[in-house]
Amino acid sequence: MTLHSASLPEYEVYALRYATVARRRNQNFMQADPHDGPMPMDYFVWVIRGQGRCCLVDTGFNRQAAEHRQREFLRCPIAGLAALDISPGQVSDVILTHLHYDHAGNVDLLPNARIHLQEAELQYAVSRHMQFQLLRHAYAVDDVTHIVEGLYGDRVVFYMGDAVYAPGIELLHVGGHTRGLQAVRVHTARGWVVLASDASHYYDNVCNESPFPIVHDVGDMLAGYRRLLGLCDSPDHFVPGHDPVVMQRYPAHGDPANGIVALHAPPRGLNTEL
């Protein structure tokens, strides 16, 4: 149960952009888009910091994966934490929203981190559904193997549905994109911010209720849009998982070349009506 906001700690939240790829609008929606045009995809990890905690949400992919999947690799997301004065050894916890290759790589670079994951996600990643290339394409077997190794090394904490990770940080099991996808709700100085991850890749997925094409359950994805918007303090507190607009909406932290923006700061007024 969520505590009253006045009694909750406030955290800093950052998005770190580590890769990008050129795409078109018709690749990003299940429904045909009559206004096709360029719509690139950015790749992020997120940092939650405060109250003595240093938590990383998702871990990205490495240069080898970028070359294999033909993504433009901008920086190692783990090395990129140095711009926030965070070393890999200082990351005590990793919340994995799901196990797709762009969210669950590099776990081996975080030796001290406990891994927080929905049990349904690991079950899905090794289930009969992975017989189908269409569904397993977004997973990397080495990433899944690292999670299993972490489980046997007592590093994995499983959840079965919504949970309070810590006061002011909540895990929200929404499914849809994958069977065990979870979003993260964080209490900040400006209110409750929802890190949607792949519950909504772009602002337009949620505002048009038009799902991204990689989806396990369309109904769960659509219901997740409405649920997550209802858990934000306002639509301006909703952060999609891959939209380049995020980098335009929020102020840079330090040198803009580092690819880090502060999500606990008020966004600039751009046209992203939800």
C-alpha cells in the first residue's frame, strides 16, 4: 500500500541515453500510421538515487550486441554512470523491467548488485513461447543465462505482482510487452514519476493507445497505458522507455554530451499531450 506522499522520501531520477537507431513511424505502432516519417528509437537506462540508495533500472546492452543488431552505440551504459559520480561497485540494486537484450545486458559488470525481477519474466524467457523466433528475437541467451547464474548465486529477488521496493519506489507489474514486464514508480520532489520502460516505448503509443508491435498480450498492454497514467501525478510525470523526446523535454545533467537528463526536474513544455 502506498504511504501518504508527505511521509515519503524524495529521490533523484536520471535517464542515461546510451544508443540509438533510425526507424520510421510505421515500425513503431501496430496500427497503420498514415503520417509515416522518421521516428528514431533511443535506448536508456535509469538511475534512482537518494536516501543512501543507488539503484539502476535496467542495464542496457554492450558494443558487441549493438554491432550484432546494427544499433548506434554511444557509450557503455555502466561506464556512463561515472558522469553521475557512480562507480559500478556502488550500484547496490538493479531493477530489471524485463529481460529483452536492450534492458538486461551488462549484469556481469555490476558485481555487487542484487537483481529485482518479476518471476513471471524469467518464466516467460525460458518458456515454450521461446520456441518461436518472433518472440525470442528480442532476448539474448547470454543475458538470460547471467540471470540464472545470478539466481544460483543468491543475487536475484523475485516479485509476483506489484511490490514496494523501498519507501517511495514501487514496482508495477503490467505485462503486455512481455509476460513479466514491470514499470517503476518513484517519488520525487515534483511528485510521483512513472518510468514506463517498454510498457510504452513512445509518448504516442500511450496517448494514441496504439501498441508497439512486439507484444505478448495486447489487452494487457492497453490496460497498462491507462493504469500507469493513473498512477502519475500528471501526464507530465509519465516517462516512456525509448522516445528521443525525453532528451528534449528534460534538462541535461552536467555536460549534454554525456546523454543524461534529470527526470525529477520539471519538463519543458513541448507538445506531447497525453
